[in-house]
Amino acid sequence: MNRSTLLNIVAMFLLGCVLWQAESFLGDYQIYIAKLIFINIILALSLNLIYGFTGLFSLGQAGFIAVGAYVSALCILPPEQKEMMWILEPIIWPFSELFTPFWTSVLAGGFVAMIFAFFIAVPVLRLGDDYLGIATLGFAEIIRVLIVNATAVTNGSLGIKGIPSHATLLACYGWTLFTLIVLARLVFSNFGNVLRCIRDNEIAASVMGINVFRYKVLSFCIGAFFAGVGGALLGSHLSTIDPKMFNFLLTFNVLMFVVAGGLGSLTGSILGATVITILLEWLRAIEEPMNLGFIELPGIPGMRMVVFSLVLLAIILYRREGIMGTRELTWTRIFAFLRRHKA
């Protein structure tokens, strides 16, 4: 075991210990934001594998997140609650009797999202660039429409309420670690080198004997799996889901995490998701009335997104590669920075 691996294990353990005691020094709102940060990190990592490392411009993440959220909700809701909640049309078997532990429901949400991704990937991934983005966006909308109309399974436009809140802070942290470790093992292996080769020059990768289509499908399905995992956690975290939540704006938010952090950087996705989630919540204050002593400013609804858009424009203009670019934040870089700072 090398020094970096040992330091990673110690850092993950210490952060886990801090989060275990978080309820004693953090309020409910702070814990809510912390869980949302971990979920957004999972979603950002899932899209970064597809877009950042493989170069597939996918706009279908909202569809996979929706699949994960609904599958997990159907798995953890008690049968009695389902019977009372499905008003428009009775829920059909076997979903009426389905009841599993939370971790099983999260994995189920990921696997079902991966199955959907496979059937989407086979006809769509032969396209490229903008055409691929338009096609995946269309499939995400198809999934949302299916959810609205499959009333006997999804409760239609009424959505699902009262989902058990099993997505605790430690659970979200654990699934984030699982996502990060699996994707790190993939992208820093020969598999990851192949994905980068496809991203940089697909024709050259094909000439070298790489089955480009096979690797694209694999990357797309793995990314969809973790998007489904994030969706399962999001549904349990919010305790309420409905089809309107999973529109293009959700995909745009996840894409924003990835681009702001840096395409092709795992630590960039972590930083991007963390900074933007905190910034979006912190900017809510500017929509409230403010008394500066000499002047009282009225609250302006929507001003939060105006300021946030200006921040994004600044990032695009002055830091186009994102916070990290394609680099990773490693212990070697941290120690080198500390030595330079000390000198």
C-alpha cells in the first residue's frame, strides 16, 4: 500500500467520523444541504464519465435519474401505503407487493437505469456531437412521458409522496465513496485510457483496433447506473417525487457541475458540485428584503439565478477549462503546494 492510498483511507475515515457526529453540531438545514452535496457529486461523476472522459455529449441524465428515483421509491414504500396512495388507478402486481431494504432499492434503481441506457445507447451512440445530445434529450423526455402515463406503476402526474427518508448523511456519504472508488478504478486503468483515446480521436482509436462502439455503450451504461443511484438517493432525500422534477433543467444543473469543475477530472466534479450547490443555496439570501441601515432593498424573486448566471459567465470567460481542468487533486500536488508556500 503506497502513501497516497493510505492517506486517502485515513481522510475518508476521518470525514466519516465527522459526519457520524454531524447531528450534534449541525442544524437540520445544514444536514439537508450536506446530503444534497453528496447526491450532486454522484450525479456529476456519472455524467463526467460519459461526457468528460468518453466525449459523449449526453443530455439524457434526467431520464436515468427519474428511473432510479421511481424504482427505489417503489421498492421501499410499504404495500399498505402504495394501496392508499394510488388514487387514479390501482397499482399493479408485482409492484403492489414489492418491498426491499434501502440499499437493495438503490442498486435496483441503478440497474434498471442501466437497462434503459442500453436500449437507448444501441441506436443512438452511432450519432455524434450535437445529434447525440438532441437524441438523448429526446429519450429523456420519452422516459418522463412514460412515467406520466404509466399510472398503474408510477401514480402518473400525482407523483409519489411519503417516501421513507433512508438517505441519511452517512448513507449518502457511503454511496458517494462507492461511486468515486469505482469510477477512479475505471478511469485510471487501461479502460480509462481507452475512453480518453476515443474522446480525443475516435478514428485513431478505431484504427488501433479498439471496438469504439462497445466502449461507448459500456461508458454510457455505467454512467447511467450511477445516475440511477443518485436518483434513488435524491428521491429518499426529498421524500416526494413527481415527473415535473425530471425535466431538462435537472440535466442542465448536472452538466453545470461537470463543466464548472472540469471535464475529465473526478476531483473537479466533486469541487464543482460542492461549490455550485452551496452557492445556489447561499444566493437565496439576495431574494429576501435587506435593510442596510441607510436604505432598505426589497426582495426580488429570481435575482438568485441572475447573479448565478453572471458567475457562470465569468467562469466560462476567464476559466474556460473549469476549476480543475483535466487535472486531479492529489496528495503529491498538495504537498508540493505546501512546500512552495513554506519556502
